[in-house]
Amino acid sequence: MAALSARNNWRINALIAVFAAAAMALLFLPERLTPPISADWYWNGAVAFLITAFLCDAWGLRTRANTNTSVSFLPFFAATMLFPHPVPMAIAGLTAVITETFVRRKAPQRVLFNTCQYMVAVGAGGVVYGVLGGQPLLSSISTANPEFVFKVVPFIGLVVTYFAINNTAVALAVTFTSELTLGEAYERLSGGARVYDFLASSLAILLAFLYVKLQLVGLVVVVFPIFLVRQLYHMNLELQNEMEEKLELMVKAIEARDPYTSGHSRRVAEYAVAIARELGLSTRLVDSVKRAALLHDVGKIYEEFAPLLRKEDKLSPEERIVMETHVTRSAELVATVSKLKGHVLDAVKHHHENYDGTGYPDGLSGEDIPVGARIIMIADTLDAMTTDRPYRKALGFEQVVDELRKYAGRQFDPRISEVLVRSTTIRRLIGVVDGQPSRQPAAVATFGGRFSAERAPRAQARGWRDSEERPSRV
């Protein structure tokens, strides 16, 4: 872990160095037009835009990717339309320094990174704006009342360049400090808000127009629309957080019903997400797999399963039939949430389908089984094999590998099995030390006699999980 942290730190420092060099190049290489100190109207405007940008950035929001988002791009865009280089870059840089240092109290490394990436995004956007024919409205410092001229193509170039650089910079930083791939980090940062970003950007045109016509009064007038845009972002994030809170509530309900599942669903979700990423699934599919893994046993909260979950002996054939209905009961519950229909619902319903078609509830086989269900099937079994049971210790990782390969093509998707076997992320998650899993759930002490100490013969064709696990876990 220390080596991993050192490598990540080296990457972040290299990223900062690149953006710092780019910021310096953009700051000093393009032609600069600096007005005289006596041009009070000019400098008052620059300071007013700096204050506006600071307020927008300080009043930011926290995203699910553990990053901050704000509408500070609006005064940045307007400043680029109004002021010649290097004023917009200076506004962006000072905004980041003040906000990150005094409001968010970030470490110097993060302050430097955010300052540089803001300056590069604004500076490069300004260069593209000029190349495409855009001219700063206040480039003639001889008058405080310029005409408002707007060109669509240069503005689009400014917006696209800014968001491309800003999102890529932050996505790289997130990738270097987490397990997310660059594509997934980029999608999480910009995917849900991309439309909002481009629609909201048009407000910068209004901001520049009102400043040209009304000067400082124009900035005050546009405060309310900026507030509305910020609230739209807030509502979007709240909807995403509400979904996660519902999932958390449902997972807690499962754990309250069956102490065995305390931590089980979360571990299965961790394994499933790691496998989904290594399979190269899209960000949306990865999210769907995670949600399905968290909810794959939610149907067990129904009262009909309570006596079976508490039973200490093996289940009778009739009881096993009842227990197998938990997948459809889980699917019924998941279907009550409209946003969980589709990939999540299918993965929950079919996570007990065997690859050779001998599973339930529909006897699907091969590629007909949803990929999320195939991932959860193997992640669920992995957790069963790598946790202690009253009648056996957790299997060593080499034993796990043997079992996975033994049942590949029968119970498990062979390709997914091989991905799991080769995954260094999975080894780290289960805490493999000298070939032996070391991470154990905290609820082990509460298992008691609810496990079946009698193991079904290995010769049965039901597969590893059904022959190995306790009665309540079929």
C-alpha cells in the first residue's frame, strides 16, 4: 500500500508539473494587453468579476466522485468574452487560490493543482476563442462603453475547450488517487451534468451583455439566474444522492433480517464492481452491477423466509423450493423503484442462473444470462469461499482458484472466472496474505448455529455455492 501511495503521489506531482508548465506558457506566450492603472472602470470590472467568480466557486457542491463542482465557469466565460489576455486567467487562478486555501482549506498540493488547471482551462479556452474569431469586448481600453458583439462559433469553442480540459484534469487526478479508470472517472464527473453544463453556459452571454450595457449593475441583475443554475445542479445531485440513500436503507433492512448478510452485500458489491471494471463495462453498467449486488438478496426480508433463515438444519426439498423464490421476490421489490428497472432488475432476478442452464428461476444459460447476473453469481460465491464458517475456515486463494476453474462453464462464466482469478484488485480486496484471505467480516462471531454443518456431497451437480453454503444461502 505504501508503494501504491508513493506511485500515486508521484503521478499527481507529475500532473501538477505538466499543468503548471502549461499555465505559465499560456500566461506569458500569447500577446498581452495590459491597460493603464488610470483605467478605473476596467480594473473595477476585473475585480467585480473576480468577486463573482469567487462567490460562485465558494458556493460549490460536493459530487459522488468526491470532488467539488460549481458554476464559476459562468464568470470565467463572461470574463473571456470581455477582457483581453491575461485578465481571465488571472481571475481563474486567484479564484482557485482564494477558494481552495481559505474556504475549503485544501492541502498546498491540491491548491496548486486546482489553480493550474483552472488557469489552463480558461487560458486555452481564450486562445481557441481568439483563433475562431472572437475578440474581447473591452480590448479597446479607450472607452468604457463598447458595443456588444457576439459570435456563436468562438463561444462554442471556448466552452468545449474549457470543459474538456477541466474535466480531463480532474478525471486524471481522480484516476491517480482511486481505483476508477480514466473513462469511468470522466463519466462520473461530467456524464450526468454535461447537458446542464452546456445549457448553463449560455448564461455567460447574458452576463457579458448586461455588463456591457449596465456595468456593475448588470452583475447584480444576473445574480438571480446564476442562483437558479446552481440550484439545478443541486437538484440533480440530490436526485442521485436520494437513490444511494434508498439503496442504503434497503441494504440495512436485509442486514437487520439476517445477521449473516451484515457486510456480505457490501463485499459482494465491491467484488462485483472490481470485476465489472476489469471487464471494461461502461460506467452506467458498473453502477448497475453495484446496485444489483447490494440488493441481490433483498427479497429475504419477507416473513416467509424468516423461519428458513433461522433453521439450523439442512433445508428440506420443499423448503429449498421456497428459498429459491427469494430471487423473484427480490426482483419484485427492486421493480418498485423505476430507476432500478432494466439492468439492475435483470441482474437481481437472474443471479442464480448457472452458466450451463441448470440454475433458477428461468434456466437461462450462457450469454442469455445478463452480464450483471453472471458477475454477481461469481462475486457472491467468492465471498462465501473467502469467509470463515463454523465448519471450516476460509479457503486459501489457490483453493478458490481451483474451485472457480473447476466450475467454470458449469456454474460460472469462464471468461469472468478467469478475469477474477487474474485480478490483483480482487486479491487486495480480500486481503490475500501468503495465499490466504485475511479480511473477515465483523459479524462472524454472531453466526452461531445458523449454518449447516452438514455439507452436501461434492458429486452433486448443483454447483459450488449450493453444495457449500448454509441452508439460508441457496
